Amino acid sequence: MTHTGTLIIDDIEDNATTRRGEACIHSRYGIDVAINAANTLYVLPASLYASHPNLTDGQRLAFYRMTLDGFVRGHLGQALDIWWTKNLSQKNLASWQANHLPEKMLQMYEFKTASPAIVIAEACCILAGSDEGTRKACRDLARDFGVSFQILNDIRDFDGKRNGRRCGEDLASGKLTYVIIRALERLPEQDRKRLESILCSDHLRSDPEHLAEGYNLIRKSGALGACRNEARAMVEEGWRSFSCCIPPSEH
């Protein structure tokens, strides 16, 4: 329920038109109704914590803390993502690139995309009464899974496999992603400057010919394969650490 609420808000902030193959909630019912529905979905599950007969007071408190932490991290990540998109220019991009941008992008992915997975892992540990070492192992794997999921989602925007969305939509909207950052790092100087000019120009991005040029530059850079390997290695390393702490089971 909470995740659905975040999607409603995300669609409003992104001016999205479709979600799960249908018109977005704010498109169907208006922004005012959508915001109230989303806010209700944020807090409604907490009533289950308060009244569920099989939870101890300690588990209830842990659920409240987990939920609030997830809200804070998710909104920080979303705010940073919006900030980069709204303030993208060649000058700002150069400043960001000089200040550990790839690492900050992965941190944003951890906050924005991995938070739901981390919350689910944390909830399972709370219910199971797991020790702190087990909880950390579960949180870490959930984080790695969530970050790698977002990287693969970025890749799908350029490999023609993104269901319900046109290819290159991130580039067309001037949205900075980890794949685009890695492409800029890998391209020769002339190609890099050209991709930067397309990415940072509303005028160029709105022209299909220039957009296709930028799309092809990203594919030419080899960033898609490199990022796919990074995502795979991230999950495999996370699994190695996780599997040392969790006894083998059918699942």
C-alpha cells in the first residue's frame, strides 16, 4: 500500500501519463484527490501495526521506526533525483562530475529505489526475531538488489526492452542516470561533449534526429554492457556475504 502511494506521488512529480498500463491516478481523478490518496496510503498500514494481535510492543516499535526511516530515505532520494533533473546544465554537470557523481548517483538509487526492498527485508527480520548480524546481511542484500534493479532499469531505456515506455525516454526528458554518466566517462572527448550538449539542451532533445544521435552515442560508448556487468557483480557479491549468514533453505 505504501509503495503504491509513492508511485502516485512519483507520477505527479514526473508529469507521467501511464502507470501499469493505465492512466495515472492524477490523470483520472485530479491532482488533489491523488495527493490525498497517496498520503493515506503512506500512513494507513501503520494502523495494522497498532492493532495486530500477534505483534509484541517491541516489534510494533521496530515497525514504526522502519517505516519512518524508509519514508525519509525514499524522499531524500526522490528529491535528489528531481534536483539533478531540474538543474541540469553543462556547467552544473561539469561541477557534479568533479564531485564523485557516480557514487552519489548510486547513493540516490539506494535511497529512492532500494528503500522498499530494504524495508521488506527489515520487516521479515523483525517478525523472525533475527539477530543484528542477520538483519544487516538481509538489509545489505536488499540494498544491492534494489540498486542493481535501478541500473538494469536504466539500461532497458536504451536496449529497446522497456515495456510501456519509448526507448531513450530518460535522455529525452533530460534525466541523469547512472548509465548516462558512465557513457559520458567512456566516450572520446568529441563524442562526450556532443552527448553533453544534447543531454543539457531542451531544444536538441526535442528534435528526433538529435535525440537519436544521443541515443546512439550512449550505445556506442559500451556503457550498457559495462553497467550490466556492474549490476551483476553487485548482486553476486551481496549474495556471497548474505549466504554466509543465512542457513541454506529451499527458498
